[in-house]
Amino acid sequence: MSTPLKNPLNPSEQLKRGQDVAVPALVLRVYPFRDNDLMAHLLTPSIGKISVVARHARGSRKRFPSSLDIFDRGTARLTVEKSGAFGVKEFTPSHSLTRVRYDLDKLTLASLLCEAFDVVIPDEGEVTSPRMFEVLDLSLNAIDESPDVKGALRATFIGLASLAQESGIADIATDAPGSRALMMVLDAIERFTERRLMTKASLKDTIKKAANA
């Protein structure tokens, strides 16, 4: 059973004392680990970005109803394992981006957002603005609820521009949303992180579709 947060701004101290804590979390990335486990990168408003291991996540629908999937937003019950690594004992999604999962363009844009936030935001232990969590959460929901691909692209640009500004990468929040501005902020993120964004290569068809709409 998780311990109620006495100090919601510093749950990492409770984890260090061996207490489980429940925190809001967004799933940025998930990949297999061993036979039935998963590794995940979670973004939280109070701890920042953390890497966690989810034991038996691929087999337990009780503790992981959604099998801990990318884009999931919910409550993660965290613990510290004997190795010192973070573990997630349970993840209860509060909502799922249904439209994103069944629309290829929205899936591409949401994946791009999560990848960018994942590579830019440092791991736990470094200062991370709680606003990062809010920006990503709002941006993903805006993509999901957008009536067309142009609106989804606009939401993606706003989210990435806010990420770049909060991280000190570039201040382009005043640029008019569009395919050119979107590519500029993506290029700035790649230069800053010295890493290529893999999802960026899938944007061509989405941008073309928006231009022809």
C-alpha cells in the first residue's frame, strides 16, 4: 500500500527511506526487459523523468491494466529495488489517447513529442520544471482531440516550442505555427541533444497531408 505524500514536491526522499509513493506519471517510452518485465521512462511532475523497471508487466493485467503503454497518463506506484533502481509496482491509467492510437498521423505526432521530451529532459537527480509534465500532458490531449491534421500539427509545434524554451534550447514560441517552424524546432532539439529524432523521418507524409487539406 502506497504512503500518502506528505511533501508532494519531494517524493524522492520518501523513496530513499524505503517507502512506496504514488505519483502522477506519463509514459514516454517502453521496451521489453528480460522475459516478462518492461523498462519504461516516466515523466512525473514531482520527480522529473525517471527510468523504471516493471516486474512481470507483460503478464499482470491487475497491476498493469494497459500493460504500461506509451502515451498512458495515470498514477504510478513507485519503489526502490535492492539494486537501487526505481521500480513501478503498479500503474493505473486515468485516461488513454484513443484517437491517437487509431490515427496514423496523430500517432506519429504524439510519438515525436514523447521522443523529444525523452531525449531533452534529464534523468532524476537534475532539476526539471514541473511545467514540463503539464506541457506534454496538454499537448498530447490537444493532438488527440484535434479535428484535423493541421490542428494536430499545431499542437505538436506548441508543445515542442515550449519544451525548447523551458530547456533553454531556443526561444521560438513566438514563431507562427507551420511546417517550417516545426522543422526548425526539431533541428534545434537535435543540435542540442546531438541525437537524431527517429520519428522525425515519418513527418513528411503528415505535413504533405496537412498542406493538401
